[in-house]
Amino acid sequence: MVNETLKIMKALSDETRLKIVEFLLDGEKCVCEIFPHVKRTQSTTSIQLGKLEKSGILKSRREGKKIFYSINDLRVCDIFKSLDNKKGKILKKRYCMEGYK
């Protein structure tokens, strides 16, 4: 349990990865939507997405040439919730709430 928690916390300790996960709280997104949002190159964003996927936080699926990412570990919703994210609305986001039905 401690190792899993540590892995998640390390993955979220990077600003770009944190922005990616926060953006995906709304639901699945294509890499083409993610990299402009985090203001990084597509290459840099793909590297960070790979790290998040390797840590188990995200999952991906391919549709033609596009790769879509979504949250795989709903514990990240709890993390954002406990941090009382500055957006305030994050607690009401449908995607995270689906995991708690």
C-alpha cells in the first residue's frame, strides 16, 4: 500500500503531469487536446503521459492514429478532492463522481 501511494505521489509531483491529470478529470482526451492545454510540446507531453500510464494513474486506447488517455486510478480524484483544488468545481466533475456510484 505504501509503495502504491508513493508511486502515485511521485507521479503527481511534476507540474506537467499534475496539469495533465487535472485536465483528464473531465474525461477522456486525445493527446492532440492535452499538449496545447499543458503548454508543452507533443513529444514532452507524450513522455509525461507514458510516465502516468506506467504508474497506473492513466490508461490509454488507440483509435486509428489517435491515442486517447483517461484516468485509470480513481484515487487521484480523492487526492484532488482532499487538496480542495483551487477551481472549486473539481469536486462536481462528473468523471470522478462516476467511480463512486
